[in-house]
Amino acid sequence: MQASQIAFYILGVFAVLCGIGCISQRNPIAAAMWLVGTMLSLAAMYVILNAQFIGVIQVLVYAGAIMVLFLFVIMLLNLSQGQDDLRKWPLWVIGAALVAGVAGPLLALRGYTGGRLASEVTGAAVYTDPAAALVAGPAALRATVERGVVGAIAEPLFRTYLVPFEITSILLLAAAVGAVVLAKRKL
Amino acid sequence: MLLGPSLLISAILFSIGVVGVVIRRNAIVVFMCIELMLNAVNLTFVSLSRYHGLSGQVMVFFVMTVAAAEAAVGLAIILAVFRHRQSVDLKHMNILRG
């Protein structure tokens, strides 16, 4: 087993533990800090998965901007004193049932491999070599080597996904205006 | 080679987020659990992008943008509700008009 694989497993366990800490802490600030831990370990996992740009963006946007916004609102509303924050037991049963029904089948994915993905995509019964069946993956690696991490992402972002990208800018403008309007005391 | 483990971690993180949304009453913590679920889906996108090309990473980019917009608007709504009710308890958010 390679060192990067071992690091990936350790980071995965750390991400899950931080997620459990996030939902079990009474203090909202502590919950936010646990969530930052999850996001930072996910950023490191993205780097191991050859998505360095996404890892950097994860640290900057998620762990930086969005979580600072959360902490800002928590501290502004002064919510840190303890209150009874957990719901009554029927909802716990509903939560357990949801997890058993939705995530339980997903746990079977732990043995999923690239070869199985390739045979499902191509329809071939035998497990083929993923690099031969799914040419987009090796092509992406080559593009990253040739054009750099940012350049390789910029190419599909500004060609194939140009229209969604522009719509996203309208969404951000609408969200900024909406946030100002909602948070203002009087219009 | 890390496809299976990352899909497994993503499923576990998503279910932790679902449980958090269901059992917590603090609206801000519920929002954080939604962010946790979005992060879990992002991990799936990134792990599959090694086989399906860079489109998956572009999708993660869009998900992060939408999450930022959602956090801004959602926290503004929570602020507005807090001004009316002096609480962010979801038990008290049961009427549409304050």
C-alpha cells in the first residue's frame, strides 16, 4: 500500500470523526470548528485524488469564506450559551431509518473499482482496464501535465460549461442582493 | 484505486449530514449539516473525475458557488427570523408571517 493511500484512509477517518463532532456538539461555535476540520481533511483528500485546484478552492472558499460567515452570524446572534438543542426521540428514529434506508445500500460501494466502473459504462461483462475504456480520465491527467492544474480545469469551464458559468454569476448577484435586502432592518 | 474508499467516506459523511439535519433544532447547525452533505457529494464528484475527465471538478466548482450563495441568503433569513423571535430554534419557526 502506498503512502498516499495510507494518508487517504487516515484523512477519511478524521473527516468522519470531525463530522460526528459537528452534529454532536451543543455549542454552535464548536460545531463550526469541527466542520472546518472535516473540510480541511476533505481538501487534503482532493489533493491526493489529483484535484489540487479543487483542494485549494476548498480551503479558500469553504473553510475560509463560508465558515467565517457562519462563525460571524453565530457570534453576532450570541448563541453560544447552551440550550436544549436536540429534537425529541421520534425524529431520532426517523433519522436512523433514513440512514439505514439511504446510506446502508451505499456502503456496498466500498469495493467499487475503476475496472467495475469501466465495465458498467461500456456494458462489457468482463472487467476491462479502466484506462482503455474510459479515455477521459487519462486524457485529463495528460491535460494537467501539459497545461498545469488551473489551465486543465479552465478549458472545460470556459468551453463546455460557459453558459452555466455565466448563469452562476447571475445567481451570485441575485444572492448578494437578496442577502442585503433580507438582512437590512428597514428597506 | 481509491474510488471505493472515497465513495464509502462520501456516503458516511452524507448520512452524518442527514442525521444532523433531522436531530438538531438550531437552525445554524442545520445549515452546517447541509454544507456537510454538499461536501460529501463533492468528494464523489472528485473521485469519479479521475475516470470521467475534468467535468466532475468543474461541477464541484459550481456546487461550491451555489453553496456560497445558499449560505449567504440562508444566514440572512436566519438573521431576519432572529430579529422577530429572538431565537433560532426551529421549533419556533412554524409560521410563515412574523
